[in-house]
Amino acid sequence: MSSMFNPPHPGFTLRDDILPALNLTVGEAAAQLGVDRTTLSKVLNGRAAVSPAMALRLERWLGRDHGGAAEVWLAQQTAYDLWQARVAVKASKALSGVKVLKLQTA
């Protein structure tokens, strides 16, 4: 999997593409997903991650054949999280104390 430049939070895809396409409010979507409106709102606004449990809810709700595969949602979340971590580590130089492992070749 290649790295993407500043990948969007997967909640933004839900907020900006899926909910409008389905003509649903946050409250309606939350009810259909079986979660609190606040819980879904946090995901939609990038303040909470798409958890494995939420990914499974999205998969059941949207269907695997309609872009709802849990693996896809989790891959998007991982790409976002890893990008954010790389930026934070670069800014803080937190990895400067980690030594590079030197393997001997036979």
C-alpha cells in the first residue's frame, strides 16, 4: 500500500459524501447505525477514530458491495493515523533516540 499525502479522516468521507448522497442527517444515520448522535458526530468531524466496531457497523449498514467493507474503513483510518503520527514524530524528533538496526548479511 503506497502512502498518501495527508489522507483525509474517514469520517470526512461519511460526512461529505455518504450522508448527503443518502439524504440523511447525522441523527438519522446514527439511529440507523445504532450509535449515539454524539458518537457519530465525533467520527464525522475527525475527533474520534473509526474503530473496528464502528467499521463493522458501517459494513452492515452500507453493505460490502457498496463501499462498506470494514477493511476499507480501517485502512483509511490507519492511513490517516500513520500520517498524523509521522508528522508529529518529525516535529518532535521523538525517534531521534531510536538506533537503526544493522543486520549482517551472510
